[in-house]
Amino acid sequence: DTEVTQTPKHLVMGMTNKKSLKCEQHMGHRAMYWYKQKAKKPPELMFVYSYEKLSINESVPSRFSPECPNSSLLNLHLHALQPEDSALYLCASSRWDNSNEKLFFGSGTQLSVL
Amino acid sequence: AQKVTQAQTEISVVEKEDVTLDCVYETRDTTYYLFWYKQPPSGELVFLIRRNSFDEQNEISGRYSWNFQKSTSSFNFTITASQVVDSAVYFCALRGVGANSKLTFGKGITLSVRP
């Protein structure tokens, strides 16, 4: 099983809503990542969790709140988003947060903020 | 600082043609890792290859081949006898060593393979 599963696949939310994106992997990976990808742009790193602890926060606004409840799950809680936050949100995992590790990506959640 | 340049933005070929996707990188690290990922319309990034800076051997995997030239800081990707299923965005990426090193992506190349 070499899958990273993300739900939902699509999400439309208003600026006052609270929603959560979910990511799950059962490969025993100990590093998990959130990336944001705007159309026709490369992915941009948001957060890295290593052994369920937040190790990197790329100065992401507080309206995005990550959570890693256990080694298989990664959530991204969304609150009071702006229309410019509309993007594809990709989750990834790797065995460890090590330079040579390849990242396995999910299919993403396409988020639209109205 | 790290930088990955994919100068080609869009390439269109006819099926069965060979196509080369260029990647040039900049880094001050002496040890680093280079990657290629494929992003089909479905959205997920699919890992294709990882190469470390000490290994300049070229690699072939089926119709895919990679040419790593450290002297010119390039890591080019060639698809032989392209197929429609190869249509996707292809990203070259670089990661240095260190606890907080992150994967730096190029801007991506959109490859369209026409039947």
C-alpha cells in the first residue's frame, strides 16, 4: 500500500466557515507535509511534521492550523479563509524527514473560498 | 539559497516522438538530492527518480532516462517514444542536507503528447 489518501477531493467554503482537510497514510512514514499549489505553479511547502511534532512552519497565516493526531493522520484546520487561499492542498509523507527521502503525495483537495 | 530552473514552460509533441525536459539547478551544498515528479491532471505528484550529487551515472527506466551533468548543474529528463499518457506537468526538484532543508521545485513543464 503506497497511498496517501486525502479527503475531501473538493471543498467549497465561505470566508466565515470552519472546515478541515484530512490526510492519511499507512506506510509507516514518520514525516508528513502540507503543500499549497496555485494553478500553473509549483507546490509551496506549508508545514512539516516529524514524529508527530511540528518541525517546520513556513510562516503560514494562523487561519491555517495543522494537527497530527497520530503517525498516520494529518489534518489541516481552516478558519476565516480568504478567496486568495483557493488552491490545491497537497499532503505528502516520507519515511523520515531526511534530505534523500522521496515524498509520496496524495491527490490533493481542491479548495475554493467564496 | 537553492534554485531550480525549468526554462521550458510548455512542450507539445506527437506520439512516438522523443522529448527532453531540461532542468538546471543552483545550490551551495556539496551534498544534495535531485528529483523528478510527474503531475497528471488528477493532481497527485508521482515520484519518478531521485539522484544524489555523488552519483553522476545516467539512469534508464523503460522509456525514461535521466542525464545528470554536475559540471553544468543540469539534470535533464528524456522520454523516448512518447505516449498520450505521458501528458502531464513535470517538476524537477532539489533538496539539500540538514534538518530544515526543504524540497525546492522548479516551475514545471507542461508536456502535451498528441495522438
